[in-house]
Amino acid sequence: MAFRFTNINVTYDQNDEVLYYSIQVDNSSGNNDGAINASLTFKPEELDLSEVTNKAKEKLAKLASEK
């Protein structure tokens, strides 16, 4: 079964530590085909996305500094 990631959210605490990752997926082909949606939640120790979140922070900081 094919699927796509439609949204990934990272929730932080007040100390900028990751509390959890929330990932939404669906099986849509993009043609209003009645897709089934699912939400997955992972604690940082269950799924290590630290490299991705660090790259995202770097990219956003760079873009902000260019404004």
C-alpha cells in the first residue's frame, strides 16, 4: 500500500527539548479518492529525528537572517 506523509509536527517543552513527534499519513493519490488518514505519535527515544529537526532549525534561522 502506498502512502504519503502529510504533516510532521515537533512539540517542545519550555527548555527547547523535544516532547514528541506527531506524524500524519494518508493513502491518498491526490485525486479526492476518500483517503484514509492516520496520526502517529512518537517520543524522542522511540524515533530519532534529531538530525532532521536540527537541519530544519538551521534552515529557518538562515532564511530569517536573510530577510
